[in-house]
Amino acid sequence: MDAAPIAITAGEPAGVGPDLLLALASRPAGRRRVLVADRGLLEARARQLGRVVKLVDYRRDAAPEAGALEVLHVPLAAPAVAGRLDPANGRYVLDTLDVAIAGCLSGEFAAMVTAPVHKGVINEAGVPFSGHTEYLAEKTGTPRVVMMLAGGGLRVALATTHLPLKDVSAAITRDGLAEVIRILHRDLVAKFGVAQPHILVAGLNPHAGESGHLGREEIDVIAPVLEALRAEGLHLTGPLPADTLFQPRYLDTADAVLAMYHDQGLPVLKYASFGAGINITLGLPIVRTSVDHGTALDLAGSGRAEPGSLFEAVALAEQLAASGG
């Protein structure tokens, strides 16, 4: 495993992120893996879980030790207790992300995988934070990125991400939507090897606006964008009513779905993926995958956290890194 390693951040220290990272000890590695976390946090959580896990310090130029998990130590600001949020550690969470991002941009890491963070406690620490996706865009200088989740045989991308529902309509513009679709199309080709992607596009309103009687966003924004992009050669179907497009007669011939907002498309995918969904950020100059769930504070340190989503996220990151994604 001489190729550049995968960086895996531990997320919120009071959540299940440390538990999930420790579970990687039981998984064969397709590529060198580096855990970006406070080493003492991982050692304490392993003791709490009753797990015997060998942790060693990551050294870029040293060969990895067989059977051990390598840790790139980022210090906590305050002791972490499973299940108990502490704003003092809000900056620590972002520090782990910054280390992984910098390593990916420099070529030290081939990809990064992120465990769940708690947006609220980071904001309580005095740092405006709306999510990994937006933070990665800012830190990499990427003007627009696209959030896509995969699992259960589905790929669902979002035209908007973490917004209040009342702000969604204004956020869907012709230029913005066209850019999102182009990024989705491009990365389906480049990252996932889909030669000619077929993308289903949801409408915003019930019944896709019912010919304007239930809203005009489909008429004024979505349909004109799709028409223009079809003229460029993109294979797009829509705007379709969101309550009917998740059916085999549509999905069987599609490579991805574009939903207009977070809770329009993701409940279906999360139900279909049975806790093993993956979050992928498209449009970045680096590879980033993540779990599709939250910090699960009530499960932290209990031994009941399900690692399936992290395992899938790591596997996909390794796959994309190997293919030059």
C-alpha cells in the first residue's frame, strides 16, 4: 500500500464518530488509512467500549504497522465525555477537518472521509457553520459544490443543501440550477464511470406545480434550464413530481435523481439504504465521502453504533482514489 492514504476525521468527540473509527480495526484496508483525531480520545473510547485496538502515531514516511490504526493527533481543547456536548471542542472538530483538507490539497492524502459533526455545538463555539459540504467548498475555494447521497441502489443529489424551507425557492435560480446539473453530470462521468448519465429532475412544488396552479418555479426556472441543457446533449427527464419519480419505471433507466431540497430526496434514499448510505461532495478538487447520519449522542460509547455507513464511505473513497476520482 504505497499509494497516498485516506484521511478519516473523527467528527464530534461526544458522538459516535470515535466509536466508528475504532471499528475500522476489524476491516481489511484496501489502502492506508489515517485517523485524524485526538489519540487520547480514541484510547479512552476504546476502553469504554471494551475494545482492544492498537493505535500508533502516523508518520508520513514510515511504513504502517500491521494490525494497527494510525492516528494523526489533533488535540482536544477539553476532555470529551460520550453523549455530552461541549462547545469548547467546537474548534477541535474544525481543526480535524482543516488538517484533512490541507493534506488532500497537498497530495499527502488521496481522499478524506468524515464522521458526523454537530452543527449546533460548533455554532455555540462562536463559529458560523452550516455543514461539511459548505465548509469544504469555502476551504477549497470552490464556488459551487453538490451534495449527493448514494445507497440502496440510488444516487440522489440536491439542488440546495442546508437551508430553511422558506428560503429554498429563492435559492433555486436558472444559473445556479444549471451549474448544479453540469457538476452532477460531469462527476457521474469522471468519478463514477457513467458514460452517458440519465438524470431525473424533481419539481419543487406538489405535482411539479400542476401547470402553474401550485407554483411557477417549474415553469419559470426548472423547465427552461432543462431545455437548455438538453440542447447541450445532457440526458435529463423532468421536472417530475417528487412523489412519483421514485418508482421503478423511472429509476430503472436513471443514473441519479436531482431533488430540489434536502428533505425532498433524502428520506427515500435513507430508507432504501438501511443505514449504509454514503454522502459524497461533488465538484471539489479533492475526494470527500461521509456517513449519511448524525452524531447519535445516545449511542456514543455504548457499543451499539452501527458502522455500516462509515465502512461504505471508506470503501467508496478508496475506490475513487484508486480511479483518480
